[in-house]
Amino acid sequence: MQRAAVIVNPTKVKDLQVLRDRLTAIFRGYGWAPPLWSETTVEDPGEGQARAALEQGVDLVAALGGDGTMRCAASAMLGTGTPLAVLAGGTGNLFARQLGLPVNRYADALRIGLSGADGAIDAIRISLAGSAPGEFDADHIGLVMGGVGRDADIMADTTEKLKARLSWTAYLVAGMKQLRHELVPARIRIDGGPEIRRDVTSVLAGNCGMLQGGMKLMPKAVVDDGLLDAVVVRGGGAHWLPVVGKVLTRSQKDSEHFMRAQFTEMIVDVDMPQRVEVDGDVIGMAYSVRFRADRGALTVRLPR
């Protein structure tokens, strides 16, 4: 009899026992054994629980939470072939939305997890150099998008309470605080090509191109093409107007304010350490950041 593990972010659930009973009944209805059950913590937001489940030989890992929970669980699952069922809950859930999966409908999402088809999707590997350029630390895993600069500052300013109250508009509220931040000189290398020098507000790399509210920041982004999509932004003050225009019109033309590219590896160097975020979580400060595509690394259970 097949068996799954359910990893729950308890902050996304009102009544854990009711949820557990309901999901267990669905497993039984599909002929599966009652699942292993674990909860995330502040100290371990999903990776350790997923690793422990894999060590017990489960056939499926069902993660319940937001984008942060998904990326942490996925960090233990890359290359294993064990499928991830996405039980998306909370406010953002860009990963689930990109894949066409239910949000805040856990029973429906689990049924897809038990009856859907496996798909191999790309992951983002992000490593930081916090002291000297080129001396990168261990990889951080992302599924949606990572960034250097003001987008990471916005994530740092967006509290969980604000997200819960205002949904995607919380990010707009936080973003307004960053409008006047100074530009940062950056040196960018894409797939070993020539160095690009720009004064930037943010440099982003994404596997999923959709922002909160359904806006497409990266219209060419595809989760299984082996490529990541880059956006280099020069905003600040009145310079934000052409940036917003580029996003709203989905223009593909580069300008001094906005540049797009696709890549398998991108390295961003800055003179002063900048915040770095992945999938909405700030992961540190860095002088250098390396983004790499890990093609087909994660198996996800998708609708048939």
C-alpha cells in the first residue's frame, strides 16, 4: 500500500485536527495508507521534515503552506524523483498559481496529488558571497523567483500580518517605502558572456514570471525549459514610471531602465552588500550572487 507524508505549516491552518482527519479520509478513499504527519517550525520550515519523510521511503510528499514552505520541502527533494504535491495556502502562492493548482482548497489539491501526473520542473539555485566576490556558500533553492536589491528590501518590509490582512497589496504598501532608495552599481555576467555594468534598483531571476495580482514580470518564463529569466531594473523616483510601463505592456524592448534576458547561470556583483531574497524569504546579504538553473530537478504532481 502506498504511503505519503504530509508536511503542514501550522500558521496556514485554523484547526489542525479537522484538517488531518479530512486529508486522511481522502488518502484512504484512494487506497493509500494513513500518511506520516509533521509540522514545520521557525527553525526548520520544511526541509528537515521532507528529508525525514524520504528516508522512510514515502511515495509522495504533500506540502501544505505558502511558497516558502514549498521551496524548503523541495530543497530536500531535488533529484529524488519522489513527487511533491502542492497544497497551497496563504496569500501569495505564486508557485501553485503558475502550475494551475488550487489555492486554499486543500482537499482539491490533495486529490490532484493522488490522481495527477508527474511533471519535471526546473529549480533555481542561488548562492551568496557575503565577504569576498566568488567565494560562494551552499546553494539556496527557489521555485518562483529570487532577487538582489530593492525587491529583497520589499520582502523584508512585508510582515506576515500585513500579508494576511491585505493579500498581494501588502507588497505594494511595502514597495512604496522603497521608491526613493539609491541606485546600486552592479556588474552582471550572463552565461559567461561579457560583463554588463549598470546602476540598478533590483536584479531578479525567475522560474515563474507572474507577480502578485497576476502581473507578468517575465512573460517568457516557463517552468520546464531549463532556463531562468532575468530582469534588471533601474527605478527610483520618477524612473519607476517607465519600469511600470514595461511590466504593464509586457514590452520586450530593453531600455536604460529595464532589461530582460534568459540564462542558465548569472552572477551579480555589487560594491556594497545587498539583501537577497528567494521566493519571498530574505536569505542574507551579499556582495556577489550566483543564480543557476537546475533543469527538471523537481518532480511535481500536476493536473492531468
